[in-house]
Amino acid sequence: MKILIIQTAFIGDVILATSLIERLSASYPAAKIDFLLRNGNESLLENHPKLNEVIIWNKKENKLANLFKIINRVRANKYDHIINAHRFASSGLITFLSGAKSKIGFDKNPFSFCYTLKVKHEIGNGKHEAERNLELVNSIAPGVFTKPELYPGPSDFKAVDRFKIQAYVCIAPTSVWFTKQFPKEKWVELIKLVRTPLVYLLGAPEDNEICEWIKQNSNNKSITNLSGKLSFLESAALMKDAEMNYVNDSAPLHIASAMNAPVTAVFCSTIPAFGFGPLSDRSKIVETTEPISCRPCGLHGFKACPKGHFKCALTIDVKNIVN
């Protein structure tokens, strides 16, 4: 049996879709399971023990031409099942033209008319996105809830061994969306309350400026800015053994979940009921305790607070995060 999982959205979406790999590989140990994602996210699944192949769609250059190359490649692979966890037209077109016997996806996809099975996707009822993803395969691989999983290799753990000399916490202070990002001044307040010997700031290369600002303004010599210095799986390997991982409603939250690492997630403009909260055995959600009529202001957040006050973040008491 040959199965293709499609999730060409962002880092967190790919991580949450790994629940599908776990469920399908448990139900069909002999199946060849492939995963289609966008370029830039492929290292998340590097050397994944349960995947046959990772197919990369380059969306950054010649997007349309590369899309048709991917369609031809998918058709040539002659999949028995396509499981499309992406809800937008590009992945729907790939599914539509795949030639697969079974095409399963969410009803919100514009090409869902071609699916052999459409699954309702509802946000806001408290159901986790990983649960919603697993509903896609309940008809062919029923089973209990399976968490997302990442698989850092020995080299990933070796790369971060030197940072594990004492107890430490990891802080991922940024987000693509401003309104999902706890303010940098608040992170400085938090660091002053953290009692572990070491603090590591995590992020992408473009997060270096904010991380460096937090480091400099914390006046704490135990802080190391690792933004842009670790791969996804190296970050996962470091987060796994942290005393705590402090994150926003963003990709590092889902990395922590996939490693079953302890995590405290700060929700600013978004709410846990959307279904993107932590799944770790040891987890905590922190959000404002004040009634704010404009919260949530959107599913993904904004580049600036639509009301100009950003109360959903500024009214969070930092003491509630560390206690």
C-alpha cells in the first residue's frame, strides 16, 4: 500500500500532521508512507523512521511550474490513498489530479468535490487540530488518539549536549504574527523570575534582533541567544530535556508537544479553544484573566493590534507564567 500525506502550510501545521504518520504506520506497518510539504520545512522530517519519502514543493520560486511538477510526480507514484490535511486550493488540485483510488480531505478545501471522503473541519469547539487531522483517517485506520512526533537523530542530540551542563529553560519569544507574540519587555520580566541556572533563547535567524534585545535588557549572564544557530530537530532535542519551555501560540509550542517536553504556552490574541494548545504531559496555558471584548481578534493574528491597545498581551501577569 502507498499513502501520501499532504500538508504544505507552515511549520506547526506539519508537526501536527505527524499524528497521521503515527496512526497510519501503526495500522499498516508494511505501507509506504510519503509526506508532501513546502520547501523550508523538510528538515522537520529528516531521517523520519516511519516515512518512505519526503516530497518537497518549492513554493518560493516558479511556484506554479513547480506545482505541476509535483502533480506529475504524485501521479507517477500511483498512491492508493491521498490524505490531504491542507485546506487550500493548491493541495486540492494536487489531490484532484493525483489519480489515487482514495482521496480524503477536509470539506473546506475548494477541491473537496473530488474527494472520495470529505471530513468536516470545525474550529472553535475545543477540539485539537491533531484530533481533527486524525478524523481524516478514521475510516481507513481507526484507533486511539496519537500525538504528533518528531525524531531528532543522534547527531541532533550530540549538537546540543554542550548546552545541557546544568538545569536550563528554553524561551522562544517570537512569532510570525505580532498579536500572537508576548511583548519582549514581558519576556525580560519573566527571565528575572526564572530560577534555573541557564536560559536559552530560541528562534529563526530573523529573530536574532529581538532575542539579542531580550538578552541585553535582562542583565543576566546566564542567557545564551541561540536564534538561528540550531536546526528544527536540534531545537527539539534541546527542548526535550529543559526544565521548562516558554513559548507563544506558535511553532515551538508544537515542537514541545511532539517531544512531550514540558511547556508553558502564552496565548495573547488567540485562544486555546481554536485547537492549537499544548499536548505534552506536563503543560500549562497562560492567558489574560481580564474580559476583553475583542479577543480573539482572528485565527492567525495580525501584524499589529487592530484596536491599538494590545491588552490581550499586556494584561497578562508574568508571575502567572512562572508559578
